[in-house]
Amino acid sequence: MDPIYHRGQRLDLRPISMADAEIFVRWFNDPDVSQYLGRDVPLTLEEEKKWIEGRVGDAANQILVMVHRAERRPIGTVGLHGMSGQNRKAVFGIQIGEKEFWNQGLGREATELTLEIAFDRLNLNRVELEVYETNPRAIRVYERAGFRAEGVARQGRWIRGRYVDVRRMAILAEEWRVRKSLTAASEVCQT
Ligand SMILES: CC(C)(COP(=O)(O)OP(=O)(O)OC[C@H]1O[C@@H](n2cnc3c(N)ncnc32)[C@H](O)[C@@H]1OP(=O)(O)O)[C@@H](O)C(=O)NCCC(=O)NCCS
């Protein structure tokens, strides 16, 4: 059985393994997925295996696989990248490679679980990200999880024939703790 690193309501997060290489290659070569990830060159199995190998013992980059518990299958990944000890921050990344699972609230759940890991387990102070303005679904997920916009890099990326603006967003540990206590309080009121 796969080790579970963090458990949510519908999702479990587990560490990546070499056995994931093939499915990752399928996900990251799917243009519907990769158009939002800024990668426009084909990903090979060899490259992906090498990348996974490099993640062993890599404390600065924590990549986790989202497993749909009821379906018992991996559907995507989340990552805390470039963790920096002095600044206690990381860059958040997410992709649900199995498109049939989009728009079911799983992206939001995975984002919130990753923030729990970032702030409660790893004691980070800031989680930041970049998202294309052409990706309103992701922006909505980040806003609902508590990320705040910090600015826009105008025409920051060339994606498939045009420049797109890139929104920078971040959430601080103190903001996340306030949100968490407000959620807990509203749950108490409802019981
Ligand atoms: C982005 C992604 C992680 C979101 O996960 P998801 O499970 O599909 O999203 P959720 O169902 O949790 O939430 C989607 C939200 O966006 C809203 N939404 C969906 N399409 C939308 C659109 N075109 N415009 C505005 N909002 C939209 C939904 O109504 C929902 O909001 P709500 O919770 O207020 O109802 C997932 O779709 C994905 O992996 N996409 C491809 C890769 C990617 O874009 N990664 C992010 C790169 S920054």
C-alpha cells in the first residue's frame, strides 16, 4: 500500500515514486493541462525519470501525488518548490492531470491541504505562486484558499501565439491562521 503523507476529505497526498513517471509524462504532455504550466516542449520518460530521481532526499522541493481515495487512483500533483530556510517560503504548484476530475472542488481541497503542510508541518511563513490571467479556474481556487494578488507581470509569458499577463499571488502564515480560526469558529456555530 502507498504511504499517505497527508489526508484530506476526498484526497490523500502521498510522496512521488519512480512508478509515477509514465502517468506524469501523460499528464504533462496533455496540451489542455500544459497550457497552464508554461511548459511547451515535449516531456520524455527518460527526462521524467531523471527528474524524479533528483527529488529523492530533496528537502527544498516537496512534490506530492493527489490520490482520489474513493477511486483509488492518482489524479494530479501538488508541489512546494524552492523552499528557502532563511526566508521560510515556497512556490506553490498544482495540476490535476486527469481532466475528468476538474471542477469538483478537488483543486481547492488539494490547495488547502498543501497550505496545511506548508504552515502547520513545515513552519513556512509565505507561499507564493504565479498564474496566467487566462486561467480563471485556478485564480478562483487560489482566491478561495486565501491567496492575495500582489501584482501582474504584464505580457509576462508567451503562450501559444500570444503574450499573457501573469498574476502573482501569495498567502502568509498569519493570514492562513486567521482564516483557519474563522473556519473553526463558523463550524462550532453551526453545530
Ligand atoms: C486549476 C486546477 C488545479 C483547479 O482544480 P479544480 O479541481 O478543477 O477546481 P475546483 O473545482 O476546486 O474549483 C474551481 C473553481 O473555479 C470556478 N471556475 C471554473 N471554471 C471557471 C471559469 N472559466 N471562470 C471562472 N471560474 C471558474 C468553479 O466554479 C470553482 O469555483 P467555486 O468553488 O467558487 O464554485 C485544475 O483545474 C487543473 O489542474 N488545471 C490544469 C492545470 C492548471 O491550470 N494548474 C494551475 C496552474 S497555475
